[in-house]
Amino acid sequence: MLTNRSFKVHMNDKTSNFRTLNNGLAQGSVLAPLLFNVYIADLPLTHSIKFAYADDLAIVTQHKDLNETERILTDDLITLGNYFHAWRLKPNTSKTEASCFHLNNKLASAQLDITFNGDALNHNCHPKYLGITLDRTLSFKTHLENTAAKLNSRNNIIHKLCGTSWGASAHTLRCSALGLVYPVAEYCASVWLNSAHVAKVDTQLNTTMRLISGTIKSTPTHWLPTLTAIAPPPLRRASALVKELSKISLNHELPINNFIDDATKTRLKSRKPTPKTAKDLIDANFDMMTQWEQTWAAVAENDNILCNISPGHIPTGFDLQRNLWCTLNRIRTSHGRCADSLHKWGMRDSPKCDCGAEKQTIYHIAFVCPIHAYQGPRIDCLTTPPKFIKWLEELELDL
């Protein structure tokens, strides 16, 4: 790995001379993480539990007395520091932080006094480990706020691809969202899915689905997953949690199994530990599609036309031009730019229709109005026969 390896540094318009690489591993190499794990496989025993991912190492201990916690962590850091020095490993003290997790509000401002290699460690109330921002009470509020901000930026990118009268097809927008938005929204969701602040993420995902489907903000949220063929966010997170725990359970020798068993017994109920949630879902034979179908069936009871839609399947009209796709979905959901809605929003003086009806709703325009109505059954807005598509193309109103 290291024989005859050399490197140089580029900074702005200057370049250093070549230097020989005497230790370490080539960054980006597929083999490097494995070799590093082998190199540190003999880490010394510590009172604290060690969690490692490549060269990111965390030690964790649990005690009711903060002073005892400080003593244990400091002693363990001395042990690890001696090991690192012996094997030419150089930990970055400036990037090493201490944090404390508890629900005792009286000690909310308490900071751990821990030293490492003679330096006092910085106490961070919101440490970030492997992309997850933690907090004292493990509410994940800060992490979910940051995630929502990232999703908002990515939704702006999706928004550039679409419009009500122009833009990319629904297929393109759906693929873009699944590749750009959802991976960020669901990263480590099995850790924080029970957080009280998860709605911050769901709000952004609802915006994503509205962009794909071309629906307006007042559209009921139960329509959005069906029109985009993307399962509701809570069900996607629950499915990911079940898959992850099932995969871990297949290998009983993994140390993480011990922590999962402890989490279901010792964690406070108010924190809603996700391992217990996963076991409950597995015991109930949770299946994302089955649960989605049951939820949709409960909604469909209030509208017979909804019974003809199968959740999880690409709806008809997905390949239509953007303007026709948006108009189609606004007719399906009965939410769009009609006189009644514009009047409620203060954008029009009267809710009356051109035909004289007291209220011009989307349903009235599509199936009742003598001037604009489609001359056929309402079910055609779901099956989209050529006759209905032709009517959409000739409709003069911008819904």
C-alpha cells in the first residue's frame, strides 16, 4: 500500500514538491478502511464502551454522578492516548469533544471537565457524529431542523425543473426527488423516527410530492403519496427500521444486539426507543404496502372514486405534458384555481361561475358547468381515456 507512494499539495496556483508517504493509508482506497480496522483491532480495554467507524472513535459511559463520569472518561482517554502514542497514531485533540446526555433540567448547563493529552476538551451541547446532530435530551430537534433546511434547498432545485405550464415530466421529477431529496430526508431515520419534531421533515417531503404532482398547497396530504407513487414518509421510515433490525438480528454475534436488548429495557418510555418500536412492528408483521393500502382504504370510504386508485402504482397520466398533468391532478383532488378558492384567498370578488352558478368549484368546472364540463363519467379523470385528454387540452381555464 505504501511502497513508493508520493504526494504533493495544491493550494490556489501553487504546488509543493513531491514528498514520500511513510505511514498512513491512501485516502479513497477500497482496502484502506479494512487495513485500518485490522491495525486498531487490539485497542485496549476501557471502562467505557467504544464505538468506531473507520477513524471516528467515540467512547461512552453511563453514571448518575457527573464527577464519576468525568473520572471514567479521563482515565479511559489516558489509556487510549498511550496506545495511540505507541502505535504512531495522532488523534486530533482540537476535534475531540465531550457531551452529556440526560433529562435533568437542573443540570442543563453543566459541562464535563475532561482532559486528553493534557488539553481540556471542548464541551459541545450539539455534537455531530456520523452526520447526526445530537442534543442533551436526544430529541433530535436540531438535527431535524438542519435536515429540513437541506431539504428546502434541494426542493428549490426540483422547483427549477417544473412549472404548471412547462417543465420536466412527472417521471423525471420523481426520479430526481428520489435521488436528491429522499436520501437526505431518510438518512439514519431509524434513529430519530420517533422524535416529536419529525413533522419538520415531513413538511418538506410534502412539498416535494406537491412539486411532482403539480398540486396546490391546500390539497389534502393523503393524495400526495398516491399521485407520486411514493409511500408516505412515516411508512418509509418504519420499513427502513424493520429492515435494519431484521438484518442485524440475522447475525447474533454482532455486539450491537446486546445494546438493542438493553435499549428496550433501560431507555425511558418518553424517548420512545426505536429498537422497541422495531420489535413491535416485526411482531405485528408490518408490511409497508399493506399498511399503505389499509390507510388509503380508510380515506377512500368518503369518496367512491378513490376506491379505483391503487396506492404504490404509477397513476395514469404520468407521461402527460406538465400543464396537462397538473390540471389532471387538480381535477382529481378537487383543489385548484377556481373562482370559489380565489374568492376565499381574497384574489377575486365573487365565487360565482361564468354560467351563473353560485360557486365555481373544481368539481363544478369539470363535471357540472354547462360551459366547461366534461361530457362523460367522473371515473374518466382516473382512467384518462383519449376523450378526456382531448377535453383537458381544449379546456380554456387555468386551474
